[in-house]
Amino acid sequence: MPTKNQKTGIQGENIIQKKFNCPKCKKIKTFKRLPQNFKCADIICDFCGFLAQVKTTSSNNLDKIPDSILGAAWKVQKTRMDAGIYFPLYLILKNNKKYSVFYLSADLQIPEMFKSRKPLSEKATRAGWQGFTYDTRLVKDSIIRLK
């Protein structure tokens, strides 16, 4: 059974899948959701292979990008960054049934925007797991609003 946060994430992925065209090939309705826990990406264009990360968060102000957004697994992200691989980011701000969508292309991302979090304690279910956050303050001028 998905958690509340997982349900919110799925809603955001569905918004991108149903309402947006692929920015690479421009095809309509070619986005597909990737399996849950796919590393560093949430959607794929089934025509050209474009991959992107989707982050959805609740917000009272749909016009203001939060300074920090929770990411996922730090080790996977760091390994990709070390190889020079970044995925475009769709950011969805939700407030009940209203939402706004922002986009940050891969080539405008910088390593400093990825901040590792403290690993989970030994008592945690996933002891030692380490996440990261996106520090959007460093790239606010590069993020564009799509809706």
C-alpha cells in the first residue's frame, strides 16, 4: 500500500505523462511511468528514450519554488553525477486539485545543488540508507515554469 507521499509522487508522474509532450522528440502522449524505485528517473518517452525525474510536493504557494526538495538515494545520484549524467527535473507543486509545473534541464544542473543527507540510524528499517535534497536556490534562474 503506497504511503501518502508515494501517492503524491504518483499523481505528479501521471500529470507529466498525461499533459506534457516530450521535450526531446516533441511527440504527444509518449511518456510512460517507469517502475517504482527505478534509479534516478520516473518517466521515459517510449518513442525517443528521453528520461526525466519528477518531484511532487505539496505547497500553499504554487508560484514559489521551495528552496529545498527531497531527492532520493544519494549513492545512486552521486555515482551518476561522477559519470557526468544528470536527468532533467520536473517539479510539481500541488495544492488540492490545483498544481503548477516547473522544469530544469539536465545541462543547467550543477553538482552543488545536490546535498547529501545524514544516513538513517542503525535502528531504522533501512539503516544506513542516505538520501539527498535538491537545493533549488542555486538554480532558480534556470528553472522554467511550464504551467
